[in-house]
Amino acid sequence: MQRRTPLKYPLVMGTLTLNLDEALLARLAERATRAGLAPEALARAALAGFLAGDDPFAFVGIGEAADLAGRRVDELLSQGFEGTS
């Protein structure tokens, strides 16, 4: 007998236990509900995507100032606008 649909997961799977704080667990459950998934399935998909290089935070740092003046914004503002035209 031939299988009609391909397997969604490998035949052998390991188990990983995560300790999540209540806030993170609630966020995971809420997102899973919106996606129509079990929380475990959403966590598995998120981890698989992250490890595949689909980093959801890849945008962090884009547009960062090369001279790091942005990190000194409070200092620069406290000096006022002297010398500006």
C-alpha cells in the first residue's frame, strides 16, 4: 500500500522540554490559537524557522548610524542647537 500524502514530520522525533514564564506561555498560546495550531506545533515551527536562518529579528540594526551619534542623542540634545544654521 502506498502512502497518499507525504509525511509532515520525520518518523523519529526527539523531545525537548522548555520552561517558559507565564507571560511567554500566554503569548505562545494566544498566537497558536490565532494560527489554528497547537502551541507545540507553533513552537516547533518557530524553532525550525529560526534555525533555518529565517531570523524574525534580522531587521535589527538596519539603518544603525555608522558614527554612533544616535547613541549620544541625549547628550547632543542637552547641548542645545548652538552652532546650527
